[in-house]
Amino acid sequence: MMKYINVLAHRSYVRRVMSKLPVANTPIPEQRQHLEKITRNATIPSTVSVSDITLQPSGHPAIDAEWITPAGSNKKRVLLYFHGGGFIVGSKESHRPMVAHIAKSAHIQALSINYRLAPEHTYPAAHQDCFNAYQWLLDNAYEPQQIVLGGDSAGAFFVLQTLLEIKQRGMDQPQAAFLLSPLADALYFNGESYVSKRKRDPWLKADQLPHLVNLYLGESSGMPKSLSPINVDLLGLPPILIHVGEDEILLSDSLRLHQQLKNHGVNSELTVWPKMWHVFHCMGGGLPQARQAISQVGDFIKTHSLHI
């Protein structure tokens, strides 16, 4: 009973937070400030240190980033993390606590970046930043097998886009990747859960998601099919772990992505978390399911890094 009450309390909190972020009415700068405010007091483990760094990819814009380093972590491995935020909000600061807990669980150092946000920067700016961060690691003596990619929501979408870009260029894939509540289709938005979960999801609104994506895609024409990973060839991608909440509108994206990965011979693991919502992992400090999910992500990373 107490566990159920705890879930209800956290769900209620998410609804209150998101009620202050009506995408259609609140100016984007205010949305960004609100997200930073509600995440400002979240703590990171005392054994994790944070240091700023500016990535300087050759021939491309600089990328603001930070190293998140748990005590005793393996410096030969790195988690490259892309935060979520519907393409328009979010930062390395807002997602620092969650990434720190994941890094600690996996005994791995994390490089968390600030990619350029819409609508100031439209497609393919964020795509380029994410790929260039991966390239920066390669240029700084990391091998692909030492790198794990991870992201949540829109950040998970950019993980998929980075993997597809790596594939298109004929480069070696990273060792593994994990996706938390991923957006896996930025073209059609026709998953069954957009309808069936619209009253259950306290975080995302089905009618607002296309608007958010359009803010990023802008006026671009001739969008590539890769913007809908559930509908493209995924052969050759690395092992992937997918987490999704049972009650979120993006459930169908995860289910279809997992099946598409399996159809193309990719080692894909999917966990659907009962009664959970979009990126519930961010509540790791007080929600048992979030702690369990972060532990599972850590185990996945360690399993695919045993020989490094």
C-alpha cells in the first residue's frame, strides 16, 4: 500500500510541475527558467565530482559540456549523455543529478553536453552537436568500444540520430547505448499510445509533441527518413537498452523501436515499467522504481564494458 501511495504522490508532483509548463502559452525562456528552478535543489551523490569543459570540434561550433566523475570510476570508459527537454528546454545542469546517479551505478565517468536548443537553432544543429561530441571523444584518444551513448526523451532521439549518422558514415559504433523514454518517430506521431495513454501520462501531452518537434525541424524541407528510426534500417547498431513507462504516450515508440531493432538483428533489451511515466528516472532520490531503473541501466553499462 505504501509503495502505491508513493507512486501516486510522485505522479501528482509531476502533474503540478507540468501544469506550469503549458507549451502553447508560456514563453520558452520562462519554461527554461522553470525547469532549471525545479531541478536546482536536486542533489548528486557526495562521491561524484563535476567539472566544466568546452569541447572544440574541428571546424564546428564549440560545445558546452561537463565531466561527471564518480570516485573510483574507470577512466577508460565514458558515457556520452544527451539530455531531454522537448528540443527547447533542458541542460546539463537540469539533468546532472540523474546522470550522476547513473554514472555512479555504472562506475563510469560521464560527459554530458549542452546541444543547441530550438527554436533559436533548428535542424540539424542539435544533430551536429551530438555527433560532434562523439567525434570529439574519438579525437581525444577514446576508442568506440570505450564509449556508451545515453539519453532521455529528445536526448534519446539524438542518441538514435547519432548512431544512424555513425552508420551512414561507415564508422565504428560505440560499445552500447541506452534510451530512456525515447522519442523514436519525429515524422508521423501515430503510435497507439498517443491515444490510449493521453489521460494517464502526467508529463507529455500528445497534441503538443508535434509542435515541439516542428520548433526544431523549422522550415526545413525534404526531411530524411532517419527522423523516424522505427521505419528505417537499423542493421549494425550496437546493443541497446530501452526503458519506458507503462503510462506514457511514447510507449508505442519504444515498443515499435524494440521490434524494429530485433528485426534487423540488433541486441535490444526493453523494460516497460508498470504504472510509470515519462523519464521517471529523474526521481531516483525518492521513488523506488527510479532507483531500480537506474541500477538496471548501470548493470547494462557494466555488462557491456567488462573487457575494457
